[in-house]
Amino acid sequence: MKVVVAHAAKDLRIETREVPELGAGQVLVKMAAGGICGSDLHYYNHGGFGTVRLKEPMILGHEVSGHVEAVGDGVAKPQIGTLVAVSPSRPCGACEYCAEGLQNHCMNMRFYGSAMPFPHIQGAFREYVVADAAQCADAGNLTSGEAAMAEPLSVVLHAAKQAGDLMGKRVLVTGCGPIGLLAVLVARAAGAVHIVATDITEFTLSTARAIGADEALNTAEHPQALEPYSAGKGFFDVLFECTGVAQALAGAIPALRPGATIAQLGLGGDMTLPVQAMTAKELQFKGSFRFHSEFFTAVEMMRSGRIDVTPLITHRFTVDEAEAAFAMAGDRTQAIKVNLTF
């Protein structure tokens, strides 16, 4: 089978591997679609991010869907032929954090396409994946591209849980990449009454407007665009910070009301925080890392029509065109979510 392997920065190769063997409680999934994530781009462009670096060749990819081709002993569902979204989150279930229900902090997490541990956890950009049946969510009535969006949507649902009740709240989203745009969709579905999104690219901002942002502000062309929201100690109840850029967070602080909640999703390396300003406003800073149970909720929200991710899927490339797909995925002037098709 073909696999997409990162060897180092700008060293992406299509290689072949044996189709893995199927065990009890597992399913063999023939991949249909895989979304290129920001972390995949970091591995491709820079060989990693922050202190996480490639130390050996690694198959990329963790936003995937496909059709069940075979099932192992003891598997009743999903059945052969079913389109499934495959969760990349594989906690051990035995460590102290799993026991506390904090599976996203598992001490022995096996998350597809992650260079955090060594040996690295190989990813899912491959023609066939053997997965535990429990990882697979029935994605019937979705397209394979939509089903592959379950993972990034899960990330945002976990962040929304961290942020608390959004009903009637005024929400600011900094960064209109796939995660930021999903935050707009989630905030709207959760009952936010006013949503403002910021970015530095008009293409992504126009998408934010199209999917439900009340306003979308270009902070490259207008650095003071949030200034009107700073009057009276601020306007927004919740900030979804999706850039991982210190300036974006610092620039948003004046626009937040006292007691507002910051849900930090963006991971771009260490950030210097304006702690004094955050303290004076009694802001709540909540990190948000990965997800677990939210994965199946994400699939059901898409299947029910509560969340429509189709406007975010802008490009599709075959696995043989992986290099071109990664180049496109890094171009925010024309791409949001780029899918590999298998």
C-alpha cells in the first residue's frame, strides 16, 4: 500500500508498506479521504514545531475517513462497507489520567502522526489502516471529506467545553484557518449572539462571513480593527484564540470584558502573555488540547446537519499528488482544508 512519509523538512515521499494484519476487535479500513492539518504542515515545512521534532521518518495524517473492508473477531459494528470517521485518539485506558476521564492527557497516548514520543506514532495517510472498532464512528450520509473533518471539529468542541456555556455570549475568534472557522460554526450552533473573527487574509475572512460570522476583520490592513470593542472595558465574553501568535492574543485582551474566558487552541510555540492586563480584568485562561469523547459528537453534529463543514473543504488531491497538496494547504490566500483522496 502507498503511504505518505515525512523524512525531514521539505522531504515528503510516497512509499510502500505491507497492508497491516487484522486482529480481534479491529477493522481494516480502506482510506477514502485525509485532511491535511496544521501539524502536518509543520512537519512538512519545518520538520516539527516547538520542541517536537522529527527524529525518524513518520507517516503523516490523523484526519481520516474510509470504508470498512474487513472486520476481526468479535466485531459487530461497524459492518463491512460502512463509511467511518476514524478517531486518531488512542489512549491506553489504564493510566491515572485515563482513569480520571482525562484521556486526552493519557500518559501512553498513541495519536496518529505524532512525533511527540519516540519512536514516533505513525500516521494514517496510507491506503489501509487497521483500527480498533471503538475508534470508528459511523459516518453514513456524509461524504468522505466531511467525515474526515470529524477530528478538527472535535478539537473545537473540546475547546467549547472548556469555554463553557456559549448561549447568548459574544464571541471573538482570532485566526480563520480551519480551526478558527470551525470555532465560528460551533459558536453559532451553541447560541452565541455575536461572533467576530479576525485574520490577515481576505480569502479566509470572506469564508468566515459566509458561514456565520457577524463581522470579519482584517487586522493586517487595519491593525486597530478591534479598538471599537475596547470601550467600557471590553465587549466579548469568550475568545477562541486559534493562531498561537502572541500578538493576536495580546491584541484581543482590551476587547474582552472583565471575567471573560480565553480558550487557547493555537499551538505555535511559546507565547509571552500579557499577564498584568489579564489579571486586572480577571480573565480566565483555559488551554485546550486535543479531545476524546467529542469525536463521536462531532460526527453526529455533522450527520444531523447542525454543523455544515462543506464550505471549508476547498481542494482535493490524490495521494500521488501529496507534495502539491501540502503546498496548496499552506496557501491561505486560496485554501482552507485540503484533502488527500485514496
